Amino acid sequence: MERRIRLPLSALEPDGRTVTRADGREIAIFLVDGVPHAVANACPHEGNPLVLGELAAGALTCAFHQWRFDLATGACLHGDRPVMRYPAAVEGDQIVIET
């Protein structure tokens, strides 16, 4: 069953990121140029927290082993497994994530 999580924009850290939980899973949220992106907070390589990664040119790089993911699609750009991505949108002063 699809569920929506609503998170106020004010919950984001100054660098535009945070982590929330849904059904026992952690979801990393990034706001990049006004566009929200939500991905599983566990890197598919070894489960390290992706919220600590580096953002550049629409990609997220894991801080631990440099696997890279396209934020728009979840595709793996360096490594061999994609990251789980969740649809996200800004609605008013909230980010809405579909899980």
C-alpha cells in the first residue's frame, strides 16, 4: 500500500538534506536547486548512509566507497547496483514522499 510522508522544508539541514523513516526504512532526502530527491539511506554496496554523500552535477556519491548514483533515476553511475528511489515533490512548505 502506497503511503505519503510529509516533511516540512524547515526539517532540512542548512545544506538541504535530512533523513526520515518509513516502515522501518531510512530515507535520505536532498533538496537540490529546489527539486526534492528521496533515496534509500543505505548504499546498495555496503549499506553505508547515503545522506553523508557528496552532491554534484545531479549525482550523489557515497562518502565511504565512492559509488555514484543519478539522483533523478537512481541509476548507478559508478558501481553495479542502483539505489532505491522514492517519488518526491514540494507542495507548499512541505516535501511529500511516496513510499
